[in-house]
Amino acid sequence: MKINCDREKLASAFQLAASVAPARSPKEILQNVRMTATGKSVMLSATDMEVGIRLEITEGIEIEAEGSVLMPVQRTMAILRETTDEMIHIESIDTLIQVKTSRSKFRLPAANPDEFPQIAKFDEDSAYHEIPTRLFREMVRRTVFATDADSSRYALGGVLLELDGESVIAVGTDGRRLARMEGKGVSIGDHKTSGMTTIVPTRAISLMERAVVDSDETVRLTARSNDLLLRTSRCVIYSRLVEGRYPNWRQVFPKRDNASQIDMSVGPLFAALRQAAIVTDHDTRGIEFTFGNGTLKLEANTAQIGESSVEMPIAYDGDEVVLKMDHRFVADFCKVLDNDASFIFEIESSTAPALLSTADGYGYVIMPMARDR
């Protein structure tokens, strides 16, 4: 193989592919990215046997000789990061890889690319869902933060995808809060998921969100019994599914007739929350939200740090309701929305969960904390 390529374009793609390769592994060959040059493009492949990626580069590439090499992740990333030339030359010479720029030259030992594991391919003849790119990215961004990769309940370490006809739903929870985003897609070949078992690991679905680019109008998802594949115009990502069954999230979502619904904006709430949280610490994360008389009061009290009280006007004149919540959970909701976004803050009592929802299909449930007596 012999290629010339734009260093910045290669570095960007290589970094994404390299994020899949394990830093340590009993199988040393996995600590490489396979680079295959054919036709007018270069394909980068990486896997840790749980997640895999095939990423195509079509711009800034000149192929002088086709072929494949295994690029060691750490050394290659260091070269791409530290060199400043616009173009970079890569050539395989027997069992070596030669990397050259106008002012530097490196020779690295290379393993046999034929021994590198194959990454699953997206079968275009299979059934799949087609989802608008913007919706897919919002589905991931608005749910993945609520997962719990450290939980002993493995199912909580990923995002549940429910795909059925036009309905596409993503859900993330750690048992104390739950985020759900829904929208519309297109089912091709009568594709749909079954039950509560299509759980994509947090790391894998975060990679999928990063791999999608704005120029992609849609993404394709196909779910099988033990894995899921995503395809865009330039890449295919494979992921094994999390073992286990997801909790029945619909039972968690409150459906009540006596709750108060308050129209609010993200920016003012987030600003007041950041002020109130100044006197909190790792062990004392609770902030009391007092709704009443057209005002929302946020109060925190932490021994040896101090107290805070912040007020903001709201459109609420019902009976006083006091909710104690982990301020980080409320902040996470604010961070995935624009400052000028509007939402409904639904409350019922000091012991009932709060529901925060937007008009575009996003819902977020926060379980209240016990209040000090």
C-alpha cells in the first residue's frame, strides 16, 4: 500500500476509529487500526470485539498502490498530532510501515493485516429503520447521560431503542431519573425491535452519535437478536447489545390528573440552579425547590459551606409544593436543551416524581430525595 493524504482529514478520521481500539488487550492485534486503500478511498477499521467501526475517507486521498496495513494506535496518533505538514505519505514496505512528511520520517513494525478480525457489514437487503440524522443525535444526547454503566443491573448500562413502524423511542435511566426521547422514522422491510432487549451500550451509542455528520440526511439502524448496526454515508458501526431486560419504563412515567403543569424556560432555571448549587458538595447534592405564589425558590444548606436561596418568577399560583432534588439531575436536563427552549415542569407533591417535558417528544423524570425533618 502507498498513499498520500491530507493530515488533518486523516487525523480526524483516525481518532474516531482509534477510540474503539482497546488501550490494553490480550489480543495485541486489536491495538491497531486496519487501513485499506482501494479505488479512490481509504477504509479504517477498528474493534474491541464488542464494538466495531468501518470508516471511509474519500477526500484528501491519493492512492498510488492499493493494499492494507495495520497502524499501531498510540504511535500513529502521536505522529498525526505532533507533525504539522499539510500532507502525509504512508507506505508499507515488507513488515514495516513508513510514514513521511516533508521534514520527518518514521518506520514502524507492522503486524499481518490478514489476521485482523473482520468488522460486520451492514446488509442493505436486510430490514432496517431510517431515522433523520438530527433526530437520532437528539435521541442519543438527551438520553445517554442518564444511563449507569457502573450499575450491577447491566441493562441500565445502555440506551434502550424501541423501533416500530414510524415510532422511534430512546430511553436511558440509572434508577433515580429517566430520560425518554421519541420521534418518527421509516421502517424498511417491516423492521422493528421486540420486547425490552435492544439495549445499546453507553459507549457504543455515544460513538454512533459522534460518527454521524451534518451532511448525513439519515442514518440506518438494523437490530438483530444480539447486536445492532448503524450505517451512514461514510461509516458502519457494529455493537453487541447489553444482556438483560430493560425495566418497564412506561410504568415510571407519571400519568396523573391532579398534577400542576408550569411553563418554564431553560435559561432562567439553569442560571438560578447554578447559583443555588454554589454551596453544595459531593455528599450534599440536594436542593429544595419550593413552588408557590408565583415564585420558585431554590434553597441549599450544607454544613461548613453555607446556605443559598435564589428566587425566580414562575406562572404558578397553586398550593405550595416543596420538592428536594439532586441539582445535577436538573442541570443535566438543562444542558441538553438550548437556553431559550421552553418546557413544562410538572409537579404533584413532595413525594411524587417531577416530570420535565418539551413539545418535541422529550420527557425527563426525576425521583425526589427525602427531605430533612
